[in-house]
Amino acid sequence: MSVKLQKPFDLQANTICQGFVFLQMKTSKLLMVRPGEWIDSKAYKKLQGLHNSIVIESVVDNEIKENFKTLLRKHLKSKLVSEVKRSSEELLNFFHQQIISGTSFNCWAQSCYEVISKASQEQMTRMYEVDIKLLQKAYLSGAIAVWISLVNDYTEPSFIEDIYHLAFFQDIGLISNNYSYFVKEAIHKEQQRSGTGLSHLVQMKASADEISAFESHPQKSLEFLAEAQLLHNQSLVQSLLVQHEQVSGDGLLGFSEEVMSTWEEILVLGDKLIPFTSLDEFNLLNELSSFKDHQDIKNPIQKVIKKVLSFFTLIPEKESA
């Protein structure tokens, strides 16, 4: 299923890019900025200087984005249990309708960012400067954690805001002078299979500082969120330590599934669904299909997985083929 391109968006400084930005050459186009990347003031100035040769292909439908934002705000302002239930159902129905019809997941991600995110421009710029992919992953991770939470009936408005920020900042502890290509590879490998991140660093003869950056980033992410005071329920910051474990318990800190709460399982699954290898054109249906085909039936977060994969029952047979 291809993503439908939309009308060009306006380039602005210190914003998330909502599509592909190309430099038009004589016979070809050179890709400069991808969906989900941060356009800081320096990048914006550079693009402005080339504006006569810039071609913009947006993947975000502004009308749909505004509808998402309206539904999100309505949900977050809901007080009564009946209101929360009704608004979450409306939000999920609209979300599923759009994803099935081919709307880019970035439309949802951008809506969540604009409505929920408390990340400062300085924090966004710092993540962007350390690794563009790190920021892209944060942008998508926050949005998918919100969706997984809603699907699993974790709909309380303050929790939705908290789970967004937990997912968004789960790897901010990687921001250090010791972040390197080796560390990035280790994170990707650990995401695929628990325990392989550290062994990869050892195999590649990474420095002690690089290994420390990899091993300490869960605690540093926790410390950042604890100090930033971004959560309604500050005790949830401890979830970052458990979330960085794979559910088999053989990750960095040795936790097992038995001590994991549902929201920690939500964070684990969300991380699994946002691989570093498909950030530029993330497609939720493709990632869900791949996960469905390759997941271990003994995976102990089946409770969360089952509700997420029930999404496929909503898709007409010709769409899921």
C-alpha cells in the first residue's frame, strides 16, 4: 500500500518535517529532508537560500491532521468515564479508517506531537544533532505508544500524555559525546534480539566509553525524565528501566516478564514496531504484518499483542492480501 502524497507544506524553522524535501537538479532530485526529521534554524536558513530549487512532497494531509488533533484534544479534556470511553472510541475508529485507506502514519504522529509533546526546541535540536534517526524514532515511538495504549483500553487522558513522553524520551540517555556508529548499531541489534547489543560492541572492539554509553542509557533516560517533570505520574519513570529489557529477561538489567506492568509491555511492543531500518517511510500495516508473521507465539506480552493484531480483523480481505 503506497502512501498518498499531499499538498506541499510550508517550511518553518524548529518544526518536524511533514514530508520529503528535494533539491531539484537538471535531470533528477536530491533528497534533503525526510518525514519526521527536525528542521532547526540552521537547516531552515539553508533551505530558504535554495527555495527556488526546492520541491516539497508532503505525506501529511492537513485536513486529516486537524481532525486527529480535534479528536485528541477532545479526549484529553474528557473527565467522566463515559466521556473518556466515547472519545477514545471515536479516536480509534477515525485512526483505523485512515490507516486502512492509506493515510500516512506521519499524519497521526504529527498530530500527537503538536497536541501532546512537551519537548523543548533545545531538546529536539540536540537529538537531531546527535542522530537524525534518534529523533525520528522518538517522534514515531510516542505516537505508536498512544495508539497501542488506546487499543489496550489504557485511555485515561493523563496516562496517554505520560505514555507518549515515556516512549518519546526512552532513548534520550543516548545523547552524549560517546554516542557513535557502534552504539547506534548496538541499539538496533538489541532491538532485534536481546543481548546482542553488548556482544556486538565487544566484537567491534568499541571503546569503554562507547560500551558505557550503551549500558547506562536506560538509567540516564530515567534521570532526564525524573528531572524534567514531564509526567503526571512521576512513578512511571521507573518503566524506562524495565522497558529496555526484552521480555525474556536477558537484556541489560535482568528484569523478567513477571515484574512487567501492562504499560511497560506497551513500551516494549511499541519499540519493536519502530525499527531503525524503516523510519523514513514508516508504514504501520507493513510493520504489523511483519511482526505478525515473525513473532514468537510464546512471547509473554501476548495480552498486549493480541489486541494490537486484532486491527487486522478490521481490514477488508483485499487490503490485507
